[in-house]
Amino acid sequence: DVKVTQSSRYLVKRTGEKVFLECVQDMDHENMFWYRQDPGLGLRLIYFSYDVKMKEKGDIPEGYSVSREKKERFSLILESASTNQTSMYLCASSWEATGTEAFFGQGTRLTVV
Amino acid sequence: AQKVTQAQTEISVVEKEDVTLDCVYETRDTTYYLFWYKQPPSGELVFLIRRNSFDEQNEISGRYSWNFQKSTSSFNFTITASQVVDSAVYFCASPLPGGATNKLIFGTGTLLAVQP
């Protein structure tokens, strides 16, 4: 079974802190994604990576950066956390080809106070 | 632009009722894919089904069935004889066109509450 593991289920951070959300997949997938989920807005893509050290901005990259130094690991970085980044963050991975399904982690609920 | 619309925000049914979740998509591609995912209260999205634009056959899997109609740009999901365990948020999704990047765009989701 494919497994996508996010390092934390719940996080509480203070405004201005640098926050790291970690995601690891065990299926050698080329693609990895970070989404943000907010009520009424569905899932919005923050960043996408299609290979080690390769990344593309999604729909809402402002205030975020990412790192992919190894194929299995994709980190989302909040450079200076703000209260409007309080949200559920979902990591996913998939094979490269269009039309293959994505596999999701359990999500990290981040609260910035 | 590619777009996926789920007009139903919340649906509440009583156990054993049938329920249909609507999904309408917009695309200019001739080849495209559509997905349904389920998000139970635990939070992890679970893949349910994928359809491609060349296959308009309806799909049935147990109590679940999917109706794909290109003429109305819809990919609706029906749960027959709903159960409490079906309570979840359901998302319809489609990859962005243009290239093999497989970036999924999601609808806003439909929260299904099945009451005992």
C-alpha cells in the first residue's frame, strides 16, 4: 500500500515563527504536492514538485516555500507564519503520468496564534 | 480554464436513503480525467474512482455508482442505501490540462451527513 506520511497531525505556532511541515512517501512517486484546505474553498494547490529539486508554484504560493532534496520527502516552509495561514495542510504524491490518482497524507492542522 | 464545480455544499440524509452528489466540469481538452475522493472525519483523502474522457460507461462498485455524461459535462456520484459510515466530505477533481504534470484541481466539496 502507498503511504504518505505527514510529520504532525496538529501544530500550534506563533505569528512570525518559521514553520516546517514534512511529508514522506514510500512509493517512489515522481510528483509531490502541497494543498491547503479551507471551509468553502476546497483544496487549493500551494506548490508542486515533479522531481528532486524541481518545483512549480501552485495557485496560492505567497508566504510559502518548499524543499525537495530527496525524492521521497517534500517539505513545506512557512517563512514567517501569520494567522491567515491557519488551515489544514495536505500532502499528496502521484506517478508522473497525467490521469494517475494522487495519494494523500492524513493532513496537518496548523493553528497560528 | 479548467474548472470543477460542486454546487451542493451540504447534504443530509437518513440512513438507507439514496443520495446523488453532483459534479460539473469545464474543459476545452478532448482528453481529460475526472476523479472522486472521499475525506472521512479522520482527514485523509481516499481515492474512489477515475474516469477518462473516452469512457462514458457508468461504473458501479457495490453501493457506489458514477454517471459520466459528456453532453452535460457532469460526473455524478450516487450512493445507494446510504450508511452512517458514508458520512464524509466528497471531492470531485480533474488534472490541469497541458503536460504530464498531473496537478489536480478540486471542487469545493460536498459534506454528506448520514443520520441513523
